[in-house]
Amino acid sequence: MAAYFHYLKIEKFRGIRSLRWHPSAGVNVILGGGNVGKSTLLESIALLLSPTNSYTLADADYWSRDVEAEFLIEAVISLPGESAINQQGAMAWPWEWDGRNAVLPEVAGDTEQAPRPAVYKIRVRGTAELELAYEIVQPDGNCASLSVALRRSIGVVRLSGDDRSDRDLRLVYGAGLDRLLADRGLRARLGREIAADQIEQHLDQPAREKLDALDLLFGRRALPTELGLAFVGNAGVSVNALVGLTSDKNGVALPLISWGSGTRRLAALAIADSLQDGHPITVVDELERGLEPYRQRQLMKTLIEGAGQAFVTTHSATVVSASEPASLWYIDSAGSIGNLPKSKIARHQSVDPEAFLSRLTIVAEGATEVGFLAALLDRYVPDWSDHGIYISDATGNDNVLNLLEALSTGGLKFAGFADFEGRFDGRWRVLRDRIGHLLFQWERGCLEENIIPLIPHARIFRFIEDPAAEKTTMRLRTLADRLGIESVDFNVISDRSDEELMALIVAAATGQIPEHLVDAEKTVKNPYKGHSSVWFKSVVGGRELAEKVHELGIWPLLQARMVPFLNAIRASVGLEPLPEVEQ
């Protein structure tokens, strides 16, 4: 069994004021905007399991630099049987996990239920004296020491986004390579060998003479003599830190720390996978750093197939799409973290992963709505994509609802643009209450059903005309087919009441099946469904529809309904409300 966190609590650590989290046992992919605490979350895990006591605290490690308030990182963790938890000087007693919390162990015989898993509550406190206090919280309220040996036995592999030290590729105490080789006598042997190498022999003559003169001066002052040179390190610095992996490149043995950042990161994880003392917890900040898309997918596959728990942050659409078996989480600027439920996002995660990485994602009903919104934003939110706004095609009303619910649960900022189909009224109402004007839904029907009836009769032909002059005749053909006539002359087709003509155009533009053919064979119905393809059922068609709304004077009739939605979008990215919109 590998060690893994059931629960993590952070209080007043760096930019996180307060966070509570129940991560998954496998791979946890954490999304969120810049400076919301993703890296801090990973660093808190790494600090809690640090294999050394060498970390030096600064006031910047405390919330608002308030050292007096202290900080706390606490976790409830399962440990494998071979861990060093009970090899410490003081006995560490387990708690029991009830599925949500660490609870007091039940007395044998008190319950007929299956035994609950044994867990331990561990923590690190940043004290007012700028010191770290590592503790195991006992069920009786007392605390035992969380030793370096125990933290090393649990194991953590940390690949930070800006790490250039590559400690896991060198024999640094507690690093992956050190734990893998486990040669405890190496330090002493290296020290003797390095000390035996008389570096002074490599000095040039002037330097040797200065060293000899210094030796004489030491003798006159009754100081140690026979001076030489050797690698001596520094207080607290292991000689092993000078030793690292090398690899052949074009016949030359090069230190692995001189290779590309992506290769170094993959090498560190390979070392972790080779460890014989269990599966360490892995934290990877900005997984995509230094890796091409195919190696991003490769690394995600390695983590997902591994037995250990992993925590990953990313801004890469490739990583998001490759993370389908993992758990996706979103952390917001307030430090709240929420899960994105797989059942509702799995399809979208695969086909449009960028929807989970934007400042504001607008979930649109279909391709028509995507194009319509893009053209609308071009007018009323200039440079909208530069503001972090993204429009995603949900490909259906049910998908819009499911995706919006999932995103809201996870804490993502989002908006919606949807049809009204008369289903799931309660769910839509809850969603509307939650996000307000960021949800735009027609009072009835779809986009075309709400716009086409507003066209002035005198401008109907201009509405039908294709700007590219490629589809006008085909559009007229769809109307003629529905009338059962051969002529595609507009005057012939329009020789009927306005109401009937508008209904005919709506039916053709949306691909409606005539009532008398609802039960007919697919070969009969499909041509009518296909009529929509020459109208607006595409991103290009949606843009055309939006442009015609303005060209034909329809916008003033829609303005009252749509401006609140546009202003909500503007406000979400820090823009002022629209000025009075031109009529």
C-alpha cells in the first residue's frame, strides 16, 4: 500500500488564508488562474513531507507576513505497514478514517461494522520564532515528533515549476537518488577520498608559494601547519551534493543536470519509480514545463498508471485532455478548491480542454451560438480573447446544463448561452440563481426562432442572401421544397402571408421535420434536417446571423435582453459596463 493523503488543511501559509481539501487517492490535477495558490498548495505538501530540516523560513511564508499569527499545514494520511511510524522514540497512535474525518478509534466489540482504515494526523507549524515544528497529533490530544526519518520513509518527489537545483539527480541527503542507492557509508568514503586528493599539487607556482608562506605564518603563530587544499564543503552541506548522475551525449559523459528541463524532470520521476521503499507522493508544478505535447501525455500516463498519489498543476490543454482518468480540481482566488465531476466533463475534457483553462469560459449551445457570440463580443467586448474569454461549443442543450453545473461546482468562472427546451426547469433555476446575468437563456425556443420573426418584411430577401453569394439559391431551394414547388424565385416563394413565410424560414434554418413526415423513414426526413446546413448551423453561419441582426436593424429589439448578459461578461474580466448602445 502506498502512502496517500485523505485530507489536507492549510491555514495562513503564504497566499492561502484557509483551505480544506479531500484529494483523490490517485492523480489530482489542479487548475486555476495565475496567483491563486496552486504552487503554494503543492509547496505545502512538499514542506510537510520534507526529507530534511534545512528549510529556512521567511516572513513571506506567513499570511500577510504576519509571523505572530503562525501558519499550519496538516494532513490525515494513510501509511504502508513498512513505514517508520513506529520506529520512532515515542509511540504514534493511529486514528480511524470514517470517510470524511479522522475520528477516535472504536473499542473492539463496540460495533459490528467493518473496521475503519487506520490513519495518522501529521502537521507542520510555522512558529512566531520563524521555526518549523513537525508533529504527529495523537488521538488523546498530545503530540509526538514527526521525525526526518519518518518523513523520508513516506517519501515525496517534488518537481517545481522554477526548480533548477535538480536535487533528485544528485546525492543530496533525502533526495530520490540518495534514497534509491541507500549507501549510508558513501559520505565517509567520499570524504576520505576527496581529502586525500592534494589539490595544492594542481596549483600554479605563484599560488603554491603563497600557500607555503601562509603555512610558515601559521607556524609562527602556533596555528596548525602543513596546510593543504581539499573539498571540505560547509556546515550542513554534504559532500554527496557534489555527486550527480551523468549520461552519454555524443561520446561525452555530461551531468544530467545540464540536460533540458523536461528530460531532468522525467529522469527524477524515473528515479522515484525505481525506489524500493514504496511509492512516494509526487508533486509536479506546471507539468508541461520543458516538455513537448507528446511527452506531456507520456508523463501523465506514467503518473496515472503509477501506484502512488500525485498532485499536478498545469496550464496546458494537452495535459487536461490527457488527464481524463485523473481527478480535476479548480482553485479560485479565495483559496476554495472544488472538484470537476468526471460524469459531466469527461467528453468536453477530451474535445475542448481549453474550456477549463480560461479566465471566463462561455458555454454555448452549438456552433451557431459560438459564431453569434464571437461576432457580438467583437462589437461589445473588443479584444475579448485577450481578456481571457473563451467560447466553448457544448453541442447540445443537455451538455450545456451538465457542463455549467460541473464548472460551477468546481469554482470556475463561466457564462452560458442556451436555448429553452422546457426541460429541467429546476436545475436551470438553480444555475440562474448562482451566476445571475452570466447565464443567457431564451424565454422560449432557440436563437433562430427568436431572431427570424423580428425581420421586417421589406428586408427578408436581404436576410436570406448569403454574403459570399454561394448559398442564396440553395436557401431558396429549401423553402421551395417545403412548399412543394419547383420555382426558387423569391417573389413566388414570398407570395404568402408574412407569418407563414417567417415560420417557413425558421423551419428551414433549424432543420425542422414537417409534421406530416414525423413518422416517415429516415431517408425521407434527413433531407429536411439537412436544410439547416445551408443557413446558420455553423460558426460562420452564426457570425453571419449576428452581423445581419445589426445590418437589418434588429438589434434594438434584442438589446434590452442581451445587454445585461454582455455587461456581466465585461464585469467578470474587469471592464466597465457598456455605454449607451447605439440604436
